[in-house]
Amino acid sequence: MRAKFEYYAPTSLDEACALLREHEGDAKLLAGGTALVMWLRMGLLSPGYVIDLENVPGLDGITYDPAGGLRIGAGVKHRDLELCPEVREHYPLLRETFYKVAQPRIRLMATVGGNLSHGDPMTDPGASFMALDAEVTLRSSRGERTLSVEEFFVDYYETALEPDEILTAIHVPPPAGRVWSHIKFTPRSEEDFATVGVAVTLAGENSRCDDVRIALNSVGPTIFRARAAEDALRGRDLSPARIEEAGAAAADASDPIEDVRGSSDYKRELTAVFVRRALEQAAARLG
Amino acid sequence: MSKAENFAVLGQNVDRFEGHDKVTGSAAYVADVFLPGMLTGRILRSPLPHARIRNIDTSRAEKLRGVKAVVTAEDTIKKGWGVFFPDQYPLSVGKARYVGEEVAAVAAVDRDTAEEALELIDVDWEELPAVFDAAEAMQPDAPLIHEEKENNIALTIDVVRGDIDAAFKDSDLVIEESFESVPQWHSAIETIGSVADYSANGKYTVYMNTQTLFMARMRLATALGVREADVRVLQTAVGGGFGGKSCDDNNAMVAAILARKARRPVKIINTREEEFLAGSRPRVNMKVWVRMGFKKDGRIRAKHMRIIADNGAYSGKAPAITGVAALRHDTCYKYSDVRSEAYLVYTNKIPTGAFRGFGNPSAEFSVEQMMDIAADELGMDPFEMARLNAAEEGYVSPHGNRVISCELRQCIDRTERMIGWKEKRAARKPNRGLGMGCTVHVSGKRHFGDYDGSSATIKMNEDGKAFILSGEGETGQGHWTAMCQIAAEELGVPFSDVAISEADTDLTTFCLGNYASRLTYVAGNAVKNAATAVKEILHDTAAEMLECDPSDLVSRDGFIFVKGAEQRSISVADVVRGRQFRRGGAPVVASGSFDADSVSQDALRFGNESGAYNFGCQAAEVEVDPDTGHVKVIQYAVASDCGTVIYPIGAEGQVEGSIAQGLGYALIEGMRMEEGRPVNPNFSDYRLASMRDMPDLVHEFADSYEPTGPFGAKGLGELGMDPVAAIISNAIYDAVGVRIRTLPITAEKVLRALQEKKKNGS
Amino acid sequence: MKREMVLTVNGEEHDVEIEPNRLLLEALRDDVGLTGTKEGCSIGVCGACSVIVDGRLVSACLTLAAACEGKKIETIEGLAEDGELHPLQRAFVQYGGFQCGICTPGQIMAAKALLDHNPNPTTDEVKEWMSANLCRCTGYYKILESVMAVVEGKVDEGRRDEAVRQARIQSLYQSDTYKSDTSD
């Protein structure tokens, strides 16, 4: 049965934090609605209060400066991030990733902060933010704190957000000349969730890997960094054998569930394939 | 070959009859029907696949404010209904046999209240052992789903024609394979729904998005225990049917039972989840074993097929579907000696039923792969082999199907050219492959009460505009438009001077409805006959008015002319008025009937099942990613023999839609089931192809003329769907050398097969 | 608790009294009485309920009505002006961009939202955008053709001869599926 709730549309962040505090544990934040409204309709959530963040100033806007990097307001819609000229120029990985999320109508509705706060391991943005070493800012009436995206994802649909906290912004460090690649494998339909998603950023030269970050979605209870795979490459030559080894290490670290998109074994095997391909693509972009 | 007829309206891309309503949002679908005092109905469904109901306590639900009626089987006559076996009830009697089965229902002032009331109904369940696989359900120790059905077998078919043993002995090549298809859900964007009203004088009025109006009335009358005339069914706009809205579900019955109890109109619209659980009856999944014998020149010599078909918990149309799977495809190629065995078996799952193709897709998935395997073994080109075996005019299948028009060879030639078969095979690319296959379907089928016909009435308005009364109904395929074109052509009036009624059991004559690709051929003939009769009346009156002999008259563009003296003419409107407004005046109105020259199959399932047969050939080019198993369809080619094309946009749309559904069936659509329970029954997990997923599609219609069809036309709607999955599988084999025998052909299955092949070093 | 609010739909203000959990889809259909917006999947996948809110395409099934107060809502009913069909509507009729019609209001609103922002999209941009709207009848070929007819200014030319039309349909699909400009 559909949840019944009171609806608030606060007009300041302080007001939103106060409301969240007041109804702690019984309130849900509404941003784009693509996840929350669906869950409310299905009765998966039945909060007494829904707090709409749309009228809260300061949650919108994308700003970029070469020294500080990219700040994305949590209320920025996927589509706006995808089309943002600075993102296209300096963070092509983000542009590519957001272009592949669901379909344009969902991207017009869903917000970046909403996506991360939902903690869904099947969605794409988290992996790319991890590969870019992004951080999230969490705000409550108790204050503000910053976490890496990696720390933010805790478990299946579970994030580090406390019940009174609001994710307000995502900060992505300057690109620092890293190359990238992104693969979303959707064998059934282009609009499907990823069977396997891989985001890679790579620093190096002439096929030598100085640093690499490999993040995966849809193949574990959370979106995660394949650290063993990174270790297999860091400071080494990106030879086919090493890349293969990194793929295998990533597959070892994966823990996919069986669903309509495939068995867990299949997804694990494909993790190796797509990490290899993503690394090959990124390596090909190295100067 | 086509008869060169100079048509005025046929073959023209007129604007669709109901087009403006559909692009402006004003077409009224069932969810758009609002009646005064209307309540919302919701259904309590079985959470268990097989369970006895010890007791149902509805007292708490009844007390909830806003609840106007709560019903269980106690509010019904407990009489089974079903087109072949009356084994279904509107609300569970004694036990539930699948997850989603209707157990009780509530009508309330709004949805929230109705849903709250459902949670207040207490059912005391006794869980029973359940069985989910048809082959397992046939085993002696399997739990019985219907106590009187031994081994859970609903139907057995064993048909032998010719001398099958001798034919296999006489074969140079004998191959044997097993295949398995999956249930496919219609996934019409509109779910099943109804609005039922019950009047004080005992009459039910039911608005439904059904594709078989009179069948709906018949079943409602049976389940409600009233006469047919006590039920009026009105067809609303239908948001996609494909067989799923041919009334084998309980939605409208439950709405009617609630309406009678509440004495107020009740609307029940299935949620998407309900549609998957217990709405449209998914395609019958079948395990098919086939053995085929061939002569070394490629001719088919013998075929033996054994099918185990999954009926689900109740029998809708699956018995007929199983018969089609067993026999229909033998009309596509020239066969002499065949044996077809089939078992239809109950399982504790959603009942299966009619879906575009009606058993034929499972058969073609099997046999069209056998043809490909045989061609490969014999070192023949599959197109050559198809041409060699193709049915032709005058062919009579071993089961008695008589083919009048047949342009299968022409379709084969066209498809071979369109896909670029020879060129592409001469310049092969790695991991790319080509596959082809042929298909046959009917134009109506004699299933029900020894009747394979239709009827229509045409009345002329005083302004000269013709109005067709027909109970067949429009399901989206463009049937209304085609019927208006046929009437306009025959009457000699412009397309804009013909309109057609909505289907309404009180106002139109009995019609069977939308199934078996029957409308253009069967209903088209009825409409044409009605138009001929009306034209005769018009000409009789015009002859009086123009003082000439009726046989000297011709009709064109809304006028009636004297042949050879065309300045002597009169408008149709003037003729209608002239006949009406005079002493002893009368309307211009006439009915037309048509019953196809088919016969009911006898006890041995022999008999010409349809008045006309439609043929086609298709081919695909695919690319396979050997590391992941991902299959991408690069190009798809289709040639269809549907006789004269009446409404080109509509006909093309049938082909295009068929291929989209066929590709979904082949590659995408599968539901994970756990203990008979669909996992994530929604459009996020059960994916439909999107615009980007569609391949380049080329298609053509054969030059063809069916002498028994209206202006040479025959059926088309299902033809294209049937062979797609086999063709994709054949193309995958051609690309990477692995053959997938189960549906859907997921990337994972392809990868596993490739790994297996590598392991075996073949 | 029901609340009174004003919904501005196709330029007209409607007073409605609704629960906070009321969806825009329900408010439009049941409270405002505009039933052209359809429900298909109920989870934002199929696009049958596509409407435009403040210039942005949204799924009305995932939008709370309460969040739409003061916003400009456009639905299929607002497209035709004085009975004159919008070019997209004419194109869908002329090019057969629908069969059963249940997804059609959503398809047309989606196409309108695209053309409002980008009057000259490429074929690939149209395909990518329109992939957000599912259709079970057409296989999408004639939907693409209908939208492209508007883009190319071919509405009201009528359907040309079959060979030209077939060639055009093929050219629409032979172009490779959209490749992101940032990928190699």
C-alpha cells in the first residue's frame, strides 16, 4: 500500500536540516523523485514526512576552477551535468558516464546527490566519482563533514548518511592530466542497468602506469574500488599480461548477485573482460 | 501473382480512422472511463503457488470506512469457465493454484481505502506441495493440481500421417535435437482493466479493453450465471493486445461481481505487477524434441516432433495453442510423413495463453533451426534448401491444410536479395553471421463452434456517408481503417465517407474478435459482402431515379453513373434521401456475412483449419562479441505474402512490430521465476527493446493475390513474429559456430556455448 | 492531510484538493480531468506518462503533484491549438507513428520536449532521446519517421512513393547507433 505522509518544501538548508532532525528516522528527502517516489508507491518506504529539497538554495550549480576542481551541487540533475561545457571539457569521464545513465527523461529528473544517497550499487555515477577520487559533503544541524565517495558507500542500499544528514555537494579534484575510460555493458537494452560497469582513470606515460583507479558498479553489494587490481598495475608497465592480471584481480574482488542480467559467475567473468578492455582503452589514451 | 486491379482507395495510405483521437489524447481507454458513483476495485491475490483455503474472514475489511463491497467465492456461482476446459473461477474455490490467483476483492471509494481493506482480509492458508516444471509435473509422484487430471496432463495429441518409420529409413540424413522456449509476456503498455456496472433490472454493462468482445460476454455470462443478453460489453480503445486481451483472465468478472454486490460501478485496472502475475496470459513455453529425415538433395522426408507444453495452473487457450505448435508449420514446407506428439501439462504458475504466433513461434524456433542444421550437414545453401521444400499453390499439408495462394518462393528470393546473402557470404567478416528462415500463418482459424466467420452491417446516412456496424473491434493494428477502405472501395465512395462503429455487444452482430490474424481476411470479406448488398440497394434506387437498368450503373467517388453515359449521374446522398423520404420510404441498410471455407479438425486433427495461408521469409545478420557473448543484430530483412495490401501503413506496422516482439523473444525477454513467483515483475527487469535497440530493417510485400480474400487480401498480423528467434539463432551459429537451443538467447548462454566449444576443441 | 493547491496545466489554472502522496499523473487524470496522460509501467521506465513541467520532460508517475504547485505543466491536451493539430501530431497521423495509441501522448510530448530545446536534432539524437519511450506495437520505425518528418520539415507533404520512403527509413537505421563524442 502506498505510504501516506506529510509534505514539506523548506526554502533554506537550515530549515531542511531542522525538519530532518525534528522527524529523525521518520522523514525522507525528496530530490528528483525517480527512486524515492517509486519506493513510496511500492510501499517499500513509509515515512511520515517527505522533505522536498527543490526549493533549497545552494544545492544547485556546477562550478569549476582549475585549482579547486569541480563542485557539483547535490540537486544538479544528471542531464545538466552531462551537458555542462566544463564537465565535457575537463571531465569527459563524467560526461560519458552520465550520458549512459538510464534514458534522457530519467536524467532530466534524477539528481546527482539523490543518486548517490540512494546507495544503489547498480547505478553508474558512483563508480566514476570514485575513479575521480571525488568527495561528498554531508550537512546536518550538527555541522558539516566530508567523506570520500568510497567511504560513503557502506553496503547494499546503505550509505554513511546519518538519519539527520543531507548530502549537499560533490567535489571532484582537478583532472590532473589523467586519462580515463568507461564501459557500461547492457546486452539486453541500451536503457538497462549495467550488467557490469567499469570506470577507470589512469596517470602515466608511454604505457607506464603511475597511478590508476578502477571502480566497479553492478558487481557487488556496493559500488567499489578494485584495489588489488590497481595494485597490480601501479608503478608498472601496462603490458597485456599485467592488464589481464588486473582484470582477474578485479573479478576476484567482485561479489555479484545472480539476477535476470546473468549469473554471478558470468558477471564475475565479465568483470575481468571489461576491466581489461577499460584499461586497454585508457592506456591507448596515454600520451 | 497480383491481379492488376485499379483500386481507388485500397493500397492508399489514408489517415488512420481513429488517428486524431489517438494523437490528441482524446481516445478513451478503459482507465479513462468514469461513471457516476464509480468505485475502485482491488483484488487480493494468492501469495502461495498451491494452497488450500481453510477459511477467509472478511469481517474486518467490511467494517473499514469507505468499503462498499467485499467478495469471495461465496459471492459467486462457483461455476468453472474456460474456452476448452471449464477449470477456472473468478475467485478461488477451495484452493489457489498459482501466485497471483484472485482470492477475494474489495470495492471502495478510493484506491488507498481498497488497498487498506485488502490487508484486513484474513485468509487461513494450508500450503500444498507445488510443481513448476511441465516435465516434472507429468511424473507419477508430482502433486496434482486439478485432482481429476491424471499426471497433470490437460491434453494429449498424437497425430501420425503416412509411414513415419519407413520415411526415416528412406532418409539419407536424420538429425535429432531438443529446444525450449520461454513464456513471453505481451507487455502491452496498457494493462488489462474493466469498468462494470449492474443495473436494478439485472443487466451488467462492462467496459473492457478486450480484443474479443463477444467471447468476453460469453465468459462473463457463464461465470456470472446469466444469459448472454444480460451482459452488455463495450470495447474501449485498446492499448495493445497481441493476444493478451483475449479474455482468459478474471479482471472483468471480479469487477462485475463487485458491482453487483456494491450496486455501484466498479473499476479495476491491473497494476503492472498484477499484469505480470495474473493479467495477460504469457506465451506457452514448450520443450520440443524433433527428429527430421532428409534426402541428400535437401528434400524433407520425415519429421517426428514431441512437445511438452506448460499450461500453467488453468487452461485458457493453451490446448489450441499446443495443437498449432504441433501441426501448423507443416503447411510451410512440403511434407508427406510426419508424427506430432504433444502433452499439455498443468503447473503451479500463471496460466499461459494466446500471444501473437499462437504456438507457432515455439514450433518455428525448433523446425527452422532443424532446417539450418540439415543444410549445414548436407552442405547446402539454406536459401536453396528452403526453395526446394517451399509450399506452393495447391499444396495440401499432411493435416489437410489446403493452400490456395502462396508466394513463399517469391518471399525467399526477395529476402535473399534484401539481406545481401550472396555478397555477404562471399566476403565474410569475423564474428558476423547470417541466418534465414521461413514462416506460415493462417487467416482465421475454425476453432469455436464450427464457425470461422464474421458479419457486418452497413447503413447509409442521409448525407451519403456509410456507417459500418461491426463487433470485431480495433486493437491498434488499423483494422477499422482497413475495413473502411474495403467498404469505400466496394461502395465507390471516398474513404472520408465511411465510418465504423465501436464494438458493442448490444448493437453489433456476433463477431469472434481479434485473433488468428483473421480480421482483414474474414471480417474484410464480411464488410465487403455488406457493401455489395448496400450497393445493390443503392443501384436499384438509383436506377429508378435515373430511369435505367441497375446493371448499367457504376459507383465512383460518391456518385452513381450510367455506364457509357456518365453525364447521367446522381450522388449517393441523393439516392439515400430519395429512398428514405418518399411514401413507403426505407433506409439503405444491409448486412453481410462470410464464413471461411475451412473445416473443423476431426478427432485425428485432420482438416483445413483456415480459409487462407500467409507465408514469409526472413533473414538476419548478427555480430557476436566472443568475449562476452553479446549478440548485436546488424540488419533484418523480411518478405511477407499477405495477398493484396489494403492499408500499407498498417501492414508495414504489423511487420515492424512483429519483428520487434520477435527480437525481444529471441534475445531479451525472460522472467526469473522462484518457486512459481516472478522475480521483479516490472519493466525495469522485464525489458522491452527501445528505439535504439532496433536494427536496420528492410521489408517488402510479395506480389500476391488470394482469390478467396477481400480484393485478394489475407492475414499478416502474426506471420512476422513466428520465425525470428530461430533466424537469430541460425545467424549466431553462422557467426561463431555455436547453436543455442533455449530462449531467450542471452549473452551468457552464447558465452558458455563458446567456452564449451573451445574446451571441446571443435 | 489534503491540501488545496493550484495546478497550472496548459495555461489554465485548476484548483485541486489533494493528499501529499498524490502523483502528478493522478492529479492530472483524476482531479483535473485530463486523461490524455497515460499510465504504463508506474516506475518511470516506459514514458507513457511523459509531460513537460517548466520546460523539462518528466514522468508524471514519479512526480508528486504537491511539488508542481506554481509550475507550468504541459500535457498532450494542450498541443493542438483551436483544433489545429501540432506538426508532431500531424506527422504521427501521416507517417503512422502509432498503432494502439496508448504510448502516443507520451511519445509526442517527449518529441516536443526535444524539439523545444533542439529544433534540429540529428537522427541519432532523436533515437537516443526517444529511446526513453517504449512502444510495444510499432517497433519504433514509424515513430522515428514521424519525428524526423517534423525535423526535416516534411509534414503535410504526404507520404511519398514507397521506394523513397523505404530508402529513407533505411538511412535512418543504417547510421550507427549514437556514439558518444567523448568515446573513441
